[in-house]
Amino acid sequence: MSEKEVLVVGTKVKNYMRDKGVKSSGDLVEAVSARVYQMLDVAVERCKENKRSTVRPCDL
């Protein structure tokens, strides 16, 4: 299985954490991206279950 592309902007994630007053580990960006993949997969399934071809915010 090939490694998935990172879906989030690493500097944005790290800056957000810094603005919240905490540090981020080196693998946080990859973990956030993995969670985004999970959320999108669920949204796609919900969309298909509702017989639609457009994913909407409510599918999240």
C-alpha cells in the first residue's frame, strides 16, 4: 500500500498549535491528515447511502 498524500498544510497546523500556546510533535501533521482522510471517507459513504453524488458539510 502506498503512502497517502498529506492533505493539510503543515505550517498552518504548527502555527495554530503555537498560537494556542503548545508545541507540536513532528508526526502531528501526518496524524491530522490521517484523521481528515477518515472524515472524508465517512462523508463519502454517507453521501452514497443517501444516493447523492455531491458530498455536503452535513455528511461530515
